Amino acid sequence: MSGLSPGPDAGPATTDAPRTDEPDWWREHGRPGLRDLGVVAAWFVVAGVLGAVVWWLVTPLAEFTRTADNGVMDEQQLAKQVATDGWFVVIALVGGLISGIALLSWRRRDPLLMVVLVALGGGLATWVMLRTGLILGPPDPDKVLATAKAGDKIPVRLDPTATGIYVVWSVAALLGAIGVIWGTDSTTRREQAEKAEQAEQG
């Protein structure tokens, strides 16, 4: 049985340790960059959902009136269609600015990367807000008109008509982010100038 046990001169048992020699670039930039990406994506998904809920609650939707053979919309209802686009712009401006300011103030490791991520995140928030708005809002009026009776009111979908407003989230987020960078740089330069002036006087 002595052949089954280590001798008195046997060294301590060793196990293969996991490799930790990651490339410097990955450790310093790649992994933190992925964390920044995850934070920004999660932020803008939540922001898009919240924006859609507010959009759904505050927007007065235009309505078709079912006639004998069609659906019509008077001038008052046509004017309401502008509100759908208008409220989308307002919410996207506020949400984008807050997002850009908050994210750049929070994640300052790589400002240039964060500016790019914030711009892309605005596009993600736009898509989430549009999709959630369609889910929260009324169904397709064309389908409802087919079964509606004369005189019934059928609201339009919560869906903007102006395609140019799709960039508002991204533009507003960029403005907020750049404002934080500019403000921080200005503060840093002012502090450096004050220290230099104090050093000269000393």
C-alpha cells in the first residue's frame, strides 16, 4: 500500500491556476468599454419605455368618424395629428438631454467612447419608444373601421408622421453629453490657471 501514498520528500500538490494574463488593451479598454455599452443600452431601453408611457398619457389622438362607407376626419381632428409629433419631440428632447448629462457625468472613463455610445443609445431609445407607443396605443384604425358602425369614433395609432423627429433623441443626448465635457474642461482649465497664478504669487 506504500506505493499509493506520496513519499516524505514529495512536494505540495499543485493545480492549474486560471490564466489571468489578459492583453493590456483588453483589460484597460475592452472590458470597461463593454461595461459602458451595457450601462448605456440599459439606460436608453428604460428611458425609451418611460418616454413611451408619458407620450401615451399626454397625447390627444385624432379620431376618424365612421360613415356609411368610409371613415372621415374633420379639421379639428386633423390638427390633433400634429400633437402626436409635437409631444414626441418634447419628450425626446427632455429625455435625451437628461440622458446625455447623466451618463457623461457618471461614466467619465472614456468621454469619446461615451459620446458615441450616447448617440447610438438615442437611436435605441427612439426605436423602443416607437414600438412601445404602438403597443400602448389603439390598434390599426383600418382594421377597426371594417367592423365599426356608422357614427363610431376610431382613434389613430400612436405613431408619428414626420420622419425627421426620429433623430431628436440622439441629437439631444449628444448636446447634453458635449455640454458636460465642455463644462468639465472649462472648470479644469480655470482651476489650473488659478493654481498657476497662486504658484507665481508664492
